[in-house]
Amino acid sequence: MTHSPEAPGPLEGVTVIDVTRVLAGPYASMVLSDLGATVIKVEAPGSGDDSRGFGPVVGGTSTYFASVNRGKKSIALDLKAPDDRAILMDLLATADVLLENFRPGVMEKLGLSWEELAPKFPQLIYGSVSGFGQTGPYRDRAAYDIVVQAMGGMMSVTGPEDGPPARVGTSIGDVGAGAFLALGVTSALYARSRSGKGRRIDISMLDCQVALLENAVTRYGATGELPRPMGSKHPLIAPFQAFRTADDWLVIAAGNDRLFARFTAAIGRAELAQNPLFLKRTDRQRHHQALEIEIELTLATRSRDEWLSLLQAEGIPCGPIRNVADLMEDPQLAARQMICETRDSAGQRFQVVGNPVKISGYDDRPERGAVPDLDQHRGEILTALYGRPPAP
């Protein structure tokens, strides 16, 4: 099977059989689709992916479902029914990748484990994503995004100082795992091009949260200092946070001594760069509260936009704090095709996020493939598979 010529990409000719649902797995297959793969989404007959029922629903289509499933082909198969399982096995014989995000043990019960499929399809790449992975004492536990954000340390470093535990404002537990799964698939495809062998990819949402903690683990191991929530501040750099102006907030990131000197000169406070409390990066970090007071006293004299104009002219890293409505109108995002459109079978249009991976020689269009209806592509898929349309 080949990918639609509307959006060719480096994974053109790669076929992904996707039996995942809701977010982590569908996000991974969306990334692969955006990179040119054909994604055949296998859904439960009658109900389909659970997220088809998540609101808001516009014109009969879930915007949640549309956001991560545009551009895929849908076929409804009951994985417990012999006839439908036979179709799935025939699809796997033509496919490159299988993605699943059931709890560990479910695919084994269905007779679709890696151990059973690998001998039959030695070139198949088998990608699994689950809360805690296929091994370890937590293997059989259920997990959602907030569970792995909590258990993975993310909530321990997120939110205001001395405030209650806070979840990151997007489903980074799912989306992070989906992105790592897509990376694993592309890596396995490269390895297969040399060895001819498929691989098993085992992604744990908890693992991915820990991987996204940046330097917190190393910092704690080296110093014994427990990372904690700091609001918008950075644990090692100052000024590197949100500041109040006369009318609104902005962020400033003067991340080294040279930038700090330029920043203080730009706001008319050059003496701050000579103050022993703020002389070096480590000094500013140690006395960040005193520095914040001095900076906000000055920023309070002008509007956010006045300061942004002045600071940007001086090359100081800074920016406004924007909401989603602002993003829809941003000329930079428009120029980069990051706010795109898709449509459902009735022609209802939806705005979706574009593909952040820009690769020379491949098209990056502002319109993405359509949102599939449940079982919409059965005839197309089975005709391509068997050379004839399915029996009525």
C-alpha cells in the first residue's frame, strides 16, 4: 500500500497497522503519518476508538479524535473474531509496523504477542506503549497521564513555589511517550534496512516522564538538593522567568553574564550588573528573589509591549505569555505551517497542529489528511489487500 500523494514524506511506502486508542499510541501513529507513512487504524466495531466520544463534538466529530487521527485510514475489526483476526494477519503480512497500547498481557491473550508474530513476520516492527512497560514490578498496573506525571517526578517540579501539586497543562505523559514511540519506530526501520530484521519496541510512559526531567536527576545525585516547584523560574539561571510590567506579563531569559549586562543596560539599570549580589550567574541564582524585586520595580514603569520592543531590539531573549487564541493568529506559526486544517467526511473543517519536523525535499502543506469515519476505508483496504472489494 502507498501513501496518498497529497503529503509525501520520508516514510513514504511504510505501512503502519495501528491498534492503539485514545492518545499515546494515536499520537505516535500521527507523527508517523505526518512523516509520510500509511496508517491503517484498526478500531472496535460499533464504538471505535474511545476518543470518538470525547467532547467537544462538532458536526458529529470529536475534536479530540480529529486532533490526533487525521490522515489515517479506518477499518473496524473484532480482534477476538476469527474472520477479523484473519484479516488482521493478512494486513500484517503486508505491513512494516504494528503499534499497540493495551495493558501488558492483553496482546498475549489475543494471540498477537511479539513472540507469536515475530516468527511469522520476521521483518515486522512491533511497538508497544503502556503505563509502566513490559517488565518490572509495576508492569500490570493501570495508568493515565496524571498517574505517570505524579509517579515520574514531573508534578514535584511543576507549579508555584509552596503551592499544591500541579499537573503540566497538557498530557505530557501520553504525548511524550507517543513521541518516543515514533522515534523508536524510525530507529527500528533504519536498523531493519541494514539487518532485515524487525524489532520489539517497549515504551513505558513512566520511563518517558523520567527521561523528560532534564537534569533534575543528575543534579540531585550530585548535590543531594531536592528539585522543587519554582513557578516560572529556572533552578540554575536568573533572570529566567515571568515578570510583571505595567499592564501584563512577559518572560525574560538572560542566561549568561554577557546577556545579563546587556539586559540591565537596556532597561536603564546597568548598575545591577556590577552589584556583588548579581555579578555572576551563581550569584544571581542564589539571590534571585532580590534580583526579581529590582527588575520588577523597573518593568512596572512601562507596558509589556514597550519593553518587548526595546528588549528584542537589543537581542535579549524575551517574549509575551500567549494563549491558544493568540497562537492561531501568530505569523511565525503560520509561516511554519504549524496551524493547519483537516476535515471530516461531511466537510466540517477543524484546525489542528502541524508537523514540527521540517525536512528538505518534502512537502509541508497547510491542509492535513481527512478525519476518518469508523470503518470508512474497509472497502479500499480489503481491495488493496485481496484484489477485490469485500463481500456485501
